[in-house]
Amino acid sequence: MTMAARRAELGRAAAMGAVAGLTGVAVATAGEKVEQAVTGRPNSYVPGRTLLTLLGRPVDDTERPPAWNHAMHWTTGALLGALRGVWAATGIRGPEAHTAHTVVRLAFDQTLENTTGVGAPPSTWPAGERVVDFAHKAVYSLVTGVVADRMISPTLRSQRGTTSH
């Protein structure tokens, strides 16, 4: 396969992965709304405040920007879905990929939230909040991964380097 053909295939995989990521966001958001109805947990506006801060508009902790929250959730879901799509095309698939993608999803959010100063490290949160956040991110990654693995064939799976050295 030529490099141009490989790049084109990676682009297709990223685009399909973005669709898978949007599907993951939709399912995780629906699950979160059910969880909130049961637990009474309020919405978090940290994602929206993070995005506004990244865009150069620092906000205080009382601001509740729902449209910016959605923009952050859906954009992040599509972006990290594109990554998962590339993984699926290159043979990084299945349960191990779902688990690794959950870690990437958590790390991405925490990196942005903490570098902007909008969020705090999960180690400072109450245990119950960590469990809920991690569970919703795991649902996102599982759904995104299952959809990506079904939509995208591992056409770029390498047979080289089957050992780590």
C-alpha cells in the first residue's frame, strides 16, 4: 500500500471513528441523565468552563454555560472517537483497546481541566464522584470502541514488530 493510500485509509478510519465517538457521547449522556435522575447529582459545568478558558475567556466557578458544556462533550467525543477509529483500522481493538481508550478519555479531560485551573485532580474528589465520572467515561469508551470495531476493518494492521523490542 502506498503512503498516500495509507493516509487516505487513516483519514476514513478517523472520520468513522468520530461518528463512533458521537454515538458514544449520546449513549453516555443518556446514561448520565438516568443516573442523575436516580441519584439527584447535579450537572457539572467544569467542561464548559474549561472550554471557555481554553478559548481565552476565563470564568468563575458560579458560571453555568450549558451550550459550552455540550460543545466540549461532543467535540471531545468526536476527537477521541477519531483516535479510536485509527486504532481500529491499525488493529488496536477489543477489550484491551476499550480499557486503554477509557484511560485516554479520562487523561484528556483531566489534562485540560487541570492545566486551565478549572478542575481539580480526581484524587481530591469524593470517592463516589470518581466512581460516577469513571463509569460514564468507561461507557463512552466501550460504546465508541464497539461501534468503531464494527464499522472499521483492521486493514492497516501491521504484522511487523510482533515483539516489543
